[in-house]
Amino acid sequence: QVQLVESGGGLVQPGGSLRLSCAASRSLFSIDAMGWYRQAPGKQRESVASLTSGGTTNYADSVKGRFSISRDNAKNTVYLQMSSLKPEDTTVYYCRVRSIGTVYWGQGTQVTVSS
């Protein structure tokens, strides 16, 4: 079955950058949308960034201008480029891909922004 494997998380200083990757174990013929979610302790889950099959992007206000979502179809991978990271960005990030009739989630990758 299809699995989404996340990587790229880690510890970074405030103002630093990280790039998260989410690779599908197998190609998906049709994808409606893909995105990244996060849920910090004591807070509701939020959609951080999304990318539709048509190329439309959407970002949470809290990350707009700092994060960028992109994809590499040849590698079956979606990325989240994060820059100007803040301590409040610290949490586990989850990749989500929706194909017709099915939603797939990554295992999560920890991002810690600390001085």
C-alpha cells in the first residue's frame, strides 16, 4: 500500500531554515491536493500549506511569506521549505496527500526551533 515517508525535520536556531520532504512509496495516478499540517501542544491542528493538482497554493497566515510548498512529480515528493523559523513553529509536522477516494498521511517529523 502507499505510504508517505517524511524527512528533514530537526533542531534549528530561530531565523534558520529547514526543508521537509514527503515522499510517496508508490506513484499515485490522481492527486486532488497535498499539504502540510501541524498541531502544537494545547492548540488546534492547522493546515500550514496546501497545493492543489492545478498548482494553487494556500498558506496559513502564521507562515505566509516564510514557508513555501512545492512538488517534484518525478520523485513523487512534496516539500515544505521553511525559512525565518520561529520558536512557535516548533511541533510535529504531518504530510497529507489526497487522491480520489483516499487520504494518506505521513508519520510526522519533529521540527524544533530553539536558541
